[in-house]
Amino acid sequence: MSLGFMSTGCGQLCRKMSDVFFRYRFRQRQNGAMEVRISEQERQVLGDLMEQLRELLLSTSPEGQLDPSLRRLYPAAYVEETRYEQEYQRSTRDQLLERRLSHLDIVEATLNDVELDSDSVTAWITTLNDLRLVLGTRLDVSEDDESRVLDPEDPQERHRAIYHYLSHLLGEFVEAAGNE
């Protein structure tokens, strides 16, 4: 019995599929640098997402209402005490915003690099997580959604696919960073 999909005669297509499914995008080098092996298309998608995140972050003010998708980036400290919560947000939001924008600057500057230093690795991990949190909040993702099969008829599926891609990419990056 011959299984056509197991055939080693598939040539270039098999090599491409192997790269997509089995190669790691990030690898910790012996010199401490992180090797980045993501495709040009992935870099373009990440660049577009970072641009959107920057716009969203800059649309916030220390005292104004947050875009609901940012609530996980600026968590509440005083859920039942409105006055204390407002003061807390006023005193911390600018610092958090400045740090997030700084990380975005680093990732944008190193987006096409094939090697990252430790400061850049931290910025990448933080920014990927921020992107994932914002998108997950917009999609109202829960742990129950993780095993759900994607529905091609649902208009949100493209966003869910990006969310899952970011989750996988972040997990791969964190795993590689932990293999020092």
C-alpha cells in the first residue's frame, strides 16, 4: 500500500513544508545572541501589526477612557474604588506607555535583523505579548477557544489565525530565550 502523502518524491514542496512546520524561527547562539529566522512575509505582517499597536497606544491619554482592547495592557489596581483607580492610572499609564513605545521602537529597528542582543530579545517578547493580548482581548479569546477549529465562514477567523500565529511565535521565542 502506497501512501502518496508520505512519498519522498514530493521534492521542493516537501522541503518547504518541512521548513514551515519543523524549523525553529528563533535559536539562542553560544555567544548569547538570538538568531531570528522568520520569513519576509512574517516580518511584513509583524511590522503592520506593530504600526497598528502604536496607533492604538498613542490614542490613549493618562486620564481618558481606554480603548477596551487595551485593558489587559493597563490592568486595574482598584476595581471597586473609582477615585483610587483614576489616580493609579494617571500616575502609571504614562510610564507604561513610554516603556511599550520604547519596546516598539526597538522591535521596529531590528525587524529585519537576523540576530538580536538581549535587550532586543526582551523588547521582542514584550511587544509580541502586547500584540497578542490586544488582539485576544478584541476577539474575546478564552482558554476554551484554544482548541476550537477555525471556521472559514466567520469574518473574525483571519484575526483569530493571526492571534494563534502570535501565540505560537511568542511561545517559540520564549522557549528559545530560555535555552541559554
